[in-house]
Amino acid sequence: MTIYDGLIWGGAVLTLIGLGALIWCIFTVSRARSKGLEDAQLRALMQRAVAVNMAALAASTIGLMLVVVGIFLAP
């Protein structure tokens, strides 16, 4: 296994972690909206979900960049 393989597989894992977090955000917000929570409770949950969503997007982006760099650098 070369360093390029490590970049590709590491990036793929990071991308999948980010994708899993995005799916978690979707389900969490949809469940909260269907429960009919009070405005303050829904707002607090949405703030947490937005923070996780932004981190998940960043992780997915960095993971995909690692995959692309690994592919371009591989001999």
C-alpha cells in the first residue's frame, strides 16, 4: 500500500463519515419538525444540527479533495 492509496482510502472514509453526518442531520431535523416542538426547543435543535451539518460538509469536501489528490499523484 502506497501513500497514494492511503490518501484515496482515507479520503473515501472521511467522505463517508461526512455523508453519514449529513444523513443524521436530515433525520434529526425531520423528526423534530414532526414532533411539533416548541419554538425555543426547535431553534436549539436546529442550531446544533446546522453546526453538525457545516462540519459534515467540510469533512466531505476535504475527503473528496484527498481522493482527487491521491488519484492525480498516483503513478
